[in-house]
Amino acid sequence: MSVASPAPVSASAPTQAELLVFARRTAADADLIDSLPLDPESRTWVRLAGPGGSEAWLIGWPPGTGTGWHDHAESVGAFVTAAGELTEHALAARLPSDGWKTLELTDGVDRERRLSAGEGRAFGRHHVHEVLNESPDRHAVSVHAYYPPLPQIRRYSRSGQTLRLEQVERPEDWQ
């Protein structure tokens, strides 16, 4: 399987904008996107070489799958839909980074984006979101990049305006 070529390494950490450029360029690589094995029921992924020491992933999304609510802790990131369409639900609120288990969210913090092939977004540290393939019959494929490489992912449950920290995953849990 081919691996996307990393962007030139700069003297400093890659910015959110540089991660988004990398994700867009990689998502446009039709041979790479077509090489991803797709499973009819579970997400599939391949680790890629990201720019400037970043962590990157090519992810296949069967119809009806999603991530659940989560954040990427101290990492900034970007993702671009390469095929199909993904929906992102996000919180437009600055959440405390540590020391809480349950938060009551205020009205007006919910944001929704639908990202078709070629569309993407960058995000900052502690960005809480969920990504979904809401199609009933079509796979989606996306490219994701994070810097620094993910130290952890915090997973949340959500009921109405209540957000609860459920689990903290470390790299050894998903590699």
C-alpha cells in the first residue's frame, strides 16, 4: 500500500493550516484513496506519514458509522473528506481541559458541518466533536492529521445539554 509523501519538514511544528493543506493534498490522491480496504461494518484505517512529525490517518467509514463525542487533548488537527460525505457535530465552547467529569452545556454551543469530498476543516486543542457517515448506503473516506501526535483521546457521552467524560484512550489503545 502506498503512503502519502510527507510535506517538507519546517523548522517549527506544523500549523493547523499546514495540516489542512496536507489533508487536502492527500485526499486528492485517488490511488491512495482507492487503496484503502473498506469493511462493510467497521471503520478501517491506515497510518500515513504526516508533515513535520505529525500523525496522519486515512480512514474508511461504512454507512451509518461514527466516532462518538471525543477530543484530541493537546493536539491541533485537520481532516478532509476524500470520498462520500461526513457530518461533524462540534461544540463551539471552550471546555476545561482537566478536572471535570460532567458539564452542563449552554444553549447555542452546537455546530454542524456537512463535508463533501474535497471539503475539510482545521481545529484547535481540546476541540470536542463527533464525526459521522450518515449515508444509509455509501462509504466515506477521509484524511486526518494531528500535531503533536495524539497523546490521548478523551471520549464523552452526551444526553441533551449534559456532557460526561467516559474514557481516556492512549495511543496503545488504538494502534
